Amino acid sequence: METLLTCPKFFIVRKSVRGRDGRDHLREIVVHPGAVVVLPLLDDGRCLMLRHVRPSVDKVLWELPAGTLDKPGEPPESAAARELEEETGHRAGRIDSLCEFHPSPGILSELIRAYVARDLSPTHQNLDAGEDLDIVPTPVEDAINMALDGRIIDAKTIITLLVWNGRGRP
């Protein structure tokens, strides 16, 4: 395995993999530490959505709070609580695991763990340097419809909302 590029949040390697045809093939893989996404539910039937400026796609996207597992040894549940508070200024009284998924396994090792946060109480927002977002309390029904009709195009947000809805909103 050869490291092609090292960045603060990920690195890219080229490795040889043996195919079902018995031959070796070179593959480039983005190695990522993983991430969390949080569906923060308010007591009044709304959730905290974000309008997040994303320079990588030159768009402002509807998203749920999320972040990289970039603190060594930090459990994913703790990272979810931390990201929720950093991005929304809310602390959860309860965080439940919802699902996990690989967003793009053809090239990326990242595993995203999704959580549902309840019993929210306001604290202080503490955005990372350069993070540009607005918090938009949104009726849950509207958020689900936005995921279904294409207004939300962020995969982690779509998956989290639709899995939560499909499982009967646990």
C-alpha cells in the first residue's frame, strides 16, 4: 500500500487488491476516520436543520448537524453530542443510535453513524473556524418531504431522515 496524499481529516492510498478473476488490481482509496450525523428533535415536532455553506459543491445545502470523528479515542456517541452542541448550541438529554452506513464505499472508507437527539436544552454554539451555517428549526414533516422531493441533496441527511421515518420514528 502506498500513501499518495495526507491531509488533516483523511488520506489517500493506492493498494493492490486481488479480484475474483485472480488478478491484482490497483485501487485508490480515501481513508477517513468516520463521522456522525444527528437528528435533533425539539419537543414541538420540529427538528434543527442547518443551511450549510459547502464550498466543495459551491452550494448552500440543507443538512443535519454532523462532523468527523477527529478526536482520537472519542466514542461516536460523544462526538454526536459534541457536534450537536457545537453546530446548534443545544445539548441533548438523550441520544439514541439510529443506523450506520458507508456513503460511498467504491472509493471512501468512511462509516457514518446516525443518532437521534431528544430532550434538547439551549447552550452555546461553538462553530469550527470557517464554518458557515444557519440553524433552521423545521417541522419534521417538512424535512421528510424535503428529503423526498429533492430539496435536500445531502446523502447523510436524506438517509437519517428516511431511516428514522421508515422505522416508525423511534
